[in-house]
Amino acid sequence: MTDTISILDQLIGFPTVSRDSNKALIAYVADLLKDYGIESEVIDNPEGTKANLYASTGPSRLGGVMLSGHTDVVPIDGQNWTLPAFAMTERDGRLYGRGTADMKGFVAASISSMIAASKLPLAQPLHLALSYDEEVGCLGVPSLLQMMADTDIRPSLCIVGEPTEMKLATGHKGKTAIRADCCGKEAHSALAPTAVNALHLACDLVAEIRTLQSEIALHGAKDHDFNIPYTTLHAGILEGGVQINIVPNYARLAFEIRNIAQDDPMEILDTLKARLAPVINKAREIAPEADIEMTITNSYPGLNTPLDHDMVSFMKSLQQKLFFGLSASWLASVWP
């Protein structure tokens, strides 16, 4: 535990807010692991400003357990911190600092476990996967997953250390973020009926989003393990217009779908497009260029691990032994 806290102290000191680089933290982890003979693979983003990290220890890279966490944290702007945000403070048996729970505490425990595991004759490997930009849409992990898909890295079990109050979470909703570019035809407001108001097109889309959301809530698939047990649709950003006396010819709407694993977000998106087709066709009677073009800007699938899966039983058994009181290196050595 002393080693874990020492590592956590270092990790918190890196101000890895999602908008900033995490490469100094990744370099620290890579160097620390190398000191114990553990080589790391660093996967840079295209701009070279951020990076993922993968490492393993053990007899091979097939099977075993993967410990996975993200290295970025949310901003502190406008928050009244009473203790330093990017320096670990111990007070009354608690550790304070940005990211202690979400999720540098788990990352520190994982690194410490990797070091401990490197000294043991493991029957199965222990893997470590660290990503960037989770807080802004899991932007970093796809390149890490692609690297794994292109190699022989095949863990049998992945533990993602998000804060769950030490409760076992076996599912997560998927997310699809969409940008809708609404194109109309401009005119002076005195001649508004001769134009196509792009903001009105965007509002028609919002209306269909709300209607479809109500239908899903009433009649759609349910997973009552979630606080909201059905797929949700949400309009988040609407932009458009330059002057109150000008009918806008362009507006942009950003919305998202958060789907339970039973639902296909592409089918939901297709339903929206079909319902908007008559709206677009009517607008094209005035302006042939009128359109609502939807572009997926980010997407990841939902997770729904069967409760009767052997890995779920395995994890439940660990909870009875004070989760992570036994080191992850032991976990890797006994996972079949």
C-alpha cells in the first residue's frame, strides 16, 4: 500500500486535464516500469500531444488479466478547492487531489501490482492499459484497441477501475455523438416565407428526438440495472443565425444517443432520418439545397456481460476478500 500511495502522489502531480497533454505522466509510468524490467508500448495520438500505454508481465500476452484505466481528469476551473488540486494531501486517513478516485487511485494500484507481479512466477500474464481523453468521450482508447487487435494481446478478463463504490459493474451504456448540419436558404426577415430557416429545420429535428425518446421510454427495451433503464436521446448544442432580421441558412445541432446494449443506435438514427425525410422534401420545394446532414463524431458500444459468466463469479469472489486487498499480481496468477 505504501508503494501505491507513493505512485499516486506522483500521478496526481501531473495536471492531466483532458484539454492538456498527458505525455509527462505516460513517460513517468514507462520509466518506472522499465526500472523493474517491464517494457511498455506507447501509442501517440496523431498530433503527438497525448499517448496511451500498454505493458504486460508474465509468460506471454495471451490470457490473464488486464487492468485498464484512463489518465485524464476533469478541469478545476471555477471550483473552490480548499486543498491543492494537483498535489496529494493526506488528511484524517483520506487522500485528496484531482483524480484520486477517478481514476488515478486505481491506476496507481495497477502500476504497483504490475511491479509486484514482475517478481512472481505467474501462470498467466498481467496486462496494463492506460488511455487518454476518456473524460471527453473515450477518444484515446480506440487506437489502443486497434493495437491490441493487430497483435497477440488477448486478455481473458479486463478490470476497468472506474469508481463504483467497490460494487461490481458488468454493463455500460454505449454512446453515439452526432452533428447535424442543417442547411436552408437565407432571406431578409420581411421575406421569411420565401426562405428556409435552418434553425427551424434544427428545431424539427429536436422535436423528432423528443418524440422518439418518449416512445423508447414507454415501449423500448429495458435494463433495470441502470438508473435510467432505457436508451436515451439528448440534444446538447444548437448554434445558428447571425442577425435577428436575417433568416439563417445554416444551423448546427449536436445530439447524442446513450443506448443500452439491447438497442442498436444506428437503427435509432435511421428512424430519425426517415421521420425527417418529409420535412426535408417540403423545404426543398422552396430551396433545393435544403438538407439535414448527420455525421457521427464519436461512438462506442455498450457493454452487457452476462451475470452467469465465469469472470463475474470470479470477481464476486474477490469482493469477499476485500477487493484489491489481495494484489492484482495474485489475481493474475490464479485466473484460469
